[in-house]
Amino acid sequence: MKILRTPDAQFANLPDFPWAPHYLTVRDEDGTDIRIHCIDEGPRDAPPILLMHGNPTWAYLYRRMIPGLLATGRRVIAVDLVGCGRSDKPAEKSDYTLARHYDWMGKWLTQMDLTDITLFCQDWGGTIGIYLAAQHPERFARVIAANTGLPLGEGESDFMKMWVGMMRAATAFPWQMLEGGMQRKLTEGEVAAYRAPFPSTDYEAGIIQFPVLIAVQVDNPGAPLNREAWAKLAKFDRPFLTLFGDLDPVAQGWDKRAQAHIPGAAGQKHQNIPMANHFIQEDAPEELLAHILPFLDVN
């Protein structure tokens, strides 16, 4: 597997992002070493809050939430999925499968040896993060899912048919989709920060391939993995909270499904946030914190 690594110079002087990078290397089943990046702030012996992003974003998405979370005295970790941010980027679209994403991040989780985790996850960070919670429930104290889901191969929405169909043949990521998924208008510096991990389209294979891996089609190879995890979530009794944006076109309705299926979701203060689109961390960081902080005390 050929690996691309974004030059460090790409990440110099990013607006509102002062945190130092941290790295851990996992090994793919083919023997390739893959370096995974995260922001890791706060006391190392404090309970961790794990922040997982979606496509095509990276840990930069959480810059407006990290200070408020650090103020709780907890350890705050914002990880970059493989193919994104400062993490390594396998060069070919065929290098990326749902099984590999699950394997890479599962190895990262166990090598980090994180326990008592509060997971906040959105988009692909939710699909992968919730899968990890199903596989390693003993490591998670609670989960917060925002604009995400675990597709089970039950068919595509009109939006998903458009999105997957458009990306199957794509050779470059359509960056207009980033701001199309938020109500907030980004500054030029913020747009540049989101695009910093990708100095050319050669680095974009992972974010181009992500839509194809969404296991909505009946014959999608990732669907059986997700169905197995969904069955395990029927016994997940740790507190599970949903915070969804009313304007999100991607994961509408999954919050209600999770609330009915996951025992830990019973009785929680689930919220739908008005005027928040898919990238809810950009549209409503203060509102998210207002719901997350009380939830940290739920055992």
C-alpha cells in the first residue's frame, strides 16, 4: 500500500487551532504502517472525551468546542480518521474499505488504551465510533451521537443516491459540499484550514471513497459488519444521547431509531437543534456544549 503524508508546513498558522499534534502508528493487515494523528490535551489521568469527525473534515472541526470541554478538567482527544487531516493517506481509492477503517481505528483505540471514554461523534466519526463502542463497550462510559448513523443495507434516500452516484466516478472532492453542509459562512482562513490536509487531489482518495463505503445498499460489503454491531447495540446500556441538527439531510431519522433500539438511550435528554445543518459543530458549538456538559455527569 502506498502511503502519502501531508507535509507539516500545510498546517502552519491555522486560525484558532493552537494545539500540538500527537501520533500513533498502527499496522494494516498487509504489513503497511499507518500513522494516525490526534489532538491530545488535558490531564493524561483524567477521563477522556473522544471527538470523532466526518468527511471531508478533520480535528479542526472541533476547534470551537475543545476549550469548553477542557474547562471540565477532562482529557480531550480529537482524532483524525485515516485519509483525513494529519493522519496518513493511503494513495488509492481501493485501499479504503469499511472493514479497514474499523480495523485501523480499533487498533488505534486499543493501542491508546483509552477507558472510561465519553465519545462525541458525527458523520463518519459516528459510524466508526459507534461501531467501536459496540465492539468494545467496556471502554466507553457514554456516547453522544450527532448527525450520524449505522447504515444497515436497507436502501438509499434520494440524497444518498445522488451523493454516492456522484462520488463513484469522482477524481477530486467537490469542496462546495463542505459549506453546503453548514449554515455558518466560513472565513477564507477556515476554508484553507479544512483544505490544508490535501495539497493536491492525489491526497484525496480517502475522502472521495468515503461515500461509496456508506453501507446503504443491500449488497454493500460493509452492511453485514454494521448489522452485527447493531445487534450488539441492543445490549448497550451505557448512557447514549442524540443531538441532531434539524437541517441535516444526511442522517435524518436515525436518532429516533437509535433511541428506540439502544437501552442506554432510554430517558436521556435527546435534542434536535434548530438551524443546525450537517456539520453541527460549526453551526451550533455553544448549544452542543450546553447539552454535553450536563451529560458528562450521567453515569
